[in-house]
Amino acid sequence: MDGEINCVLKAIVNRGIEKKLANYPISRNLIEILLDSGMRISSYSKTIPWSYVVIQDEDYITYLQDYAKAFNHIHSDNTEANANNSFDSRTHSSDALIVLYANVENSFSLNKCWQSVENILLAGRALGLNVSIDCSLLRLLNSIKLKQELNVPENLSVLYVLHIASYINTYLPATINKPTVWSWLDKYS
């Protein structure tokens, strides 16, 4: 059980520590682990209401980020809100994008998609990766042009875009501050 606790703590600590991002590619195997984690949700149905697009081409990611800035500016009524949703490539780098598509007419899929994203975020942190959600690419990736470019059916919509990047170093600190507990009431005390 100690190994499982350390894995959970490592995921939590890696989430909260500012670290320098590395500039080396993430292996296909790690991406497949993230995708597998995203598929492990409780479901009463045997059908999976979402699908993914994985982009590991650095030039294409830069193209999308630059295109999204212009696209969002042209299609936005509120440029201040749009600026707040922009992904700043100067402070973040992406070795990969995982784009989650689903049919939004199926309300069941929305909840399940979020569970999938949560699992990917947790798995990424446990693996020592930087996984973050980016809203600035949603409008662009939902355009007909980009759906055609990425071979995505027109009836699907992007719900989440996850940036995946590697850290220079990840670690679990040797000491963790213990929480202050003023009282602990249970029937065994």
C-alpha cells in the first residue's frame, strides 16, 4: 500500500510544483498510457461516446497555436475574454496535444468525457508529465476546415484539448508537512 500512496502523492506534488519544462519528445508509449487511463471510467454502456486526436508534430502544434490566436481574434466579440483564454506558448511548451471529441447531443457523454480527462490529468502527473487543459484551441479545432484536416466526423465537437509536456526533473519531496487536525471523531477512538 505504501507504493500506491507514494504514486498518489507524487501525482499531487507534481501538480503543485513549478518546474522547468524539458524540450524532448514524449514517447508514443506514454501517450498510449494516458489514452488508456482516459478509457478507464465507470460505464453502464459498452459504447465509448468519445474519441481522440493525438498531435505530436511540433510544427503543427505551433501552427495551431498561431492560427488559433488569429482565428479567435476574428471570431470573438470580446477580445479581453479571448486574451484571457489564450495559451501562451512562451511559458508553456507542448510535446503533444490530446484532443477529445464527442457528440454533444448525447448528454451522457459530457460527464463521461470529463471523467476521461480527469484520468488523463492524474495519470500524466503520476508519470511526471505536465498535462494542462487549453481552451484557446476549442473554436479552431471545431471548425469544419480543421475537422476535415484531422479526419474528424462533422457531428463531433471538441470538448477538451490537453497539452502534454515533459519536465526536466520530477520528484517526490522527502518531507511533507503534516496537516493540522484539531479533532478526529470516529467510532473506534
